[in-house]
Amino acid sequence: MRAARLITYRQPLELANVPDPTPEPGGVVLRVLACGVCRSDWHAWSGSDPDVVLPMTPGHEYCGEVVAVGAGVTRWAVGDRVIAPFILACGRCGDCSAGNQTTCASQVVPGFTCDGAYAEMIAVSHADANLTALPDTLSPEIAASLGCRATTAWQALVGRAMIQPGEWLVVFGGGGVGISTLLLGRALGARVIVVDIDQAKLDYATRLGADAVVNAATCDAPEAVREITGGGAHVGIEALGVEVTTVATMKSLRKLGRMVQIGMPAGDHTQMTLPMDVLYSGQLSVHGTRGMPSWRYPSLLNLIAGGQVDLSPMVTRTISLSQASAELAAFDGPTPPGVAVITDFAN
């Protein structure tokens, strides 16, 4: 099969023909229908993720069609179209039994701990515990976001922040996760502010229905948020994983506000200096989040099926496998609004 391989950090991926994967017991093999190019892939490409051992096929945000089934799989058959969360949990341990699949100690993460979906096919572990049927009404390029960006935002909003209708939600970062949070937050009845330093992304957020946008390059963003909301946001989402936006998100909250750290701190940002006086005096709650347990898929899919949210504006460009390297390198600077999804694996 054809795959894009990460051989050397920060260098173009190598397009190669590699052996087709085979299903392990409990697993399946998918023909990849679409795979998003995510900022987390950039962390792997740039050498910032310690879990990655080269060579590696990146790609963790995907959907596909089952082409082979391993021993012991009971829920899936050849021809089924499915979505996979990027954290593949074992489904048997205490954390999984409690519904906390994202903290499973035996988890497998394609593109990081095993080969991912920048390829024509991918082997998926623990299929029965993780896969969800891909609705016929959902296009593959939109469904790909349900492996990471949209699902991570959904878990942050409903599983961690427990956002309520009418609350103010501020999102720092107007990339894929940020736009997902904007769309889903509005569907849940929140009033949403998007903060970024790229005016093109802010204009895009405005067109998608943001109640307000703030350009952090031209003003004190926390002060602007407090002014817009009359005292601060109820919920803050940090979607970049860097110190300056983490601090700003905390400072944008009102008393008893809740913050969720979605952005993955990597490299120099694994250690941050945070305003603990703000946390203490504001009696804030600060949550970490990573991925989404598969049992939350029905609630999100029902929201989409019911017409309460349209995720299609997230995907602004579909690309070929050979174009993935350029998309990864672009994360070194401001990227265009929306996300890129690989749908052509032959070129």
C-alpha cells in the first residue's frame, strides 16, 4: 500500500510502498477514506512528542471502511464504514469500565505509538471497544474530524466544562479545535468569543457565527473579554498549548470560571508559569482533556443528525497524500482558516 512516512524530523514525508497491514486479534484493518492533518501531527513531525519512534506513519484523525477483521471481533464486518477515536482504549481495564477510556493505561495512539492513517490502509486495535458506525449522511472528510478535533472539543465542553446554555465561552485559538469549539458551543446555546492573532481566522469565526472576536495582537485580550462579557467568561478553552494563551485564558474568566486545556503543551511549553493568584482569588477550576471516550459518539452524532450543528465549514481544503508535508510545515506559522483533510491517497 501507499503511505507517507516520517523518516527524519522536520523533513518532508517519504512517500513509499509498504506492506499491507494485517488485523491483530480484536482488531480490524480499514481502507482509509479520509484523514485530517492536525496540529498534533505537527508535534510528531517536529520531534516534540516523546512517544514517537521513527520511522512512523503519521495520522490519527480518520475514518474508513473495514477490509479485514481479526479473531474475536464481534461488532464489525468487512464493508462496514466506521469512525475511530484517536485514543484506542483496551475496553477491559478499570478506567475503561468506568467510562474513562482516554486514560486507559494500555491505549494505542495511531501516528504516535503505532503507524497512523497517512496511508491507504490502517490497522486499528481494540475494534469492538472503540469504533462507531459512520452515518451514511456524513461525508468522509467531515467524519475525519470526529477522530480528534470535533470530538476533543465535544468532550471539553460537555465532559469537562459542562457548559450551560447562555454562558459565555471564550476560545483561545481559531484553528481546527477552536472552530470546532465555536460550532459546538453555539449548538449548545453558549455565547462564543474567539481570540486569535490572525485576522483572517477571526473573520472566518465571525462568518461562522461567533458573538465576538478579539485580535490579541492589537489589544489586551483578557481585558477585552471581560469587557465584552461583563466580568469574564464562564468557560475558557485553550486550543494552542502555549504559555501565553494558557495564561490569557485563565485571566479571561469570571469568578468560579472553568478552563479546559485542549492544546497539547509540547517542547518549551511543557513547563509553564501560571498566575496562581488568579486561580486562587477567582476560585477557578482548571481541567485537562485529551480525546473523547467512544461512548460519547452517539450524543455528538445525534446533534449532527438533528441539524443542530453543521461541521462542514471546518474543512476548507481536501488534499492528496503528497501534499501532507506542506500542510505540516505550514503549522510553523499562521495557517489558513479551516483544516486540510487527505482524501486522495493515490497521489
